[in-house]
Amino acid sequence: MKNGILLAALALMFSSAGVFAQVKEVNWVTNYEQALKDAKASGKTVLLNFTGSDWCGWCIRLHNEVFAKPEFVDYAAKNLICVKLDFPRRTALDPALASQNEKLAQRFGITGFPTIILTDGTGQPIARTGYQAGGPVNYVNHLKGFITAKK
């Protein structure tokens, strides 16, 4: 009986503290052509994230320090179409997706990871960047600088 009451109390405590609240994440898409169509329709900027998600230390750091943080998630939802172009080593990609990613890496001259390319809805590059220290607010301001300079 005591264990049941204890478990109920813990569940109530954690749920009221928001521990079980849904965590917001960036809506990463993988279809480049669809991302361009969505960007044209919405007027948003396309963020291409060339990453080695399961092996690249700087890619993982960029994800954990920036892309997984609420400040970036909120900004991205309102302003960006985020495309994950992954080059994993331990996870197999669908062959069509791997082919798309490789073609885009060649098109944009990707030589290292992470590389972030911002484009407009036609695929025209706006800027090229990568990891930036300083957390999500600094990174959002970094991206805004490129986007507002282009407009």
C-alpha cells in the first residue's frame, strides 16, 4: 500500500513539474525538393544541415547545444524549413535518400561536417556556416544576420 501511494505521489509530482510534458523538437525533413516547395509557399528560408549525426563530434555538439534547445526550435518553426542531409556511418540510409544527400553535397561543395547552408525557396544559396559557440540565441542571431542581409 505504501509503495502504491509513493508511486502515485511521484507521478503527480513529475507530471505537475512538466517532466512528462512533450518536448518540442525541430521538424527536420529529408526531402529537399519538397522543402523548396514548402519554402516558396511559406516565404521561409531553407536550412540545409549536412551532418554526420552518429559519428561527427561537432555535428552532435551543434545538435545538443543549438538545434535541441527551445530558443532555436521556436525560431525554426516560424522562419525555417529545416532539411537534415545525413551521412551516418553506423546507420543505413534508404538508397534514394543517400543518393539525394550525396548529390546535394556535391552541388554545394561540402567538404566537412557540420556544414549549414541557407537557401531561398529556389535553392539559391544565401549563406554557408557551421558550428558556432554561444548557444541557441547566439546561433539564431547568427542566422538572422545572413537572412536579413539577403532581403
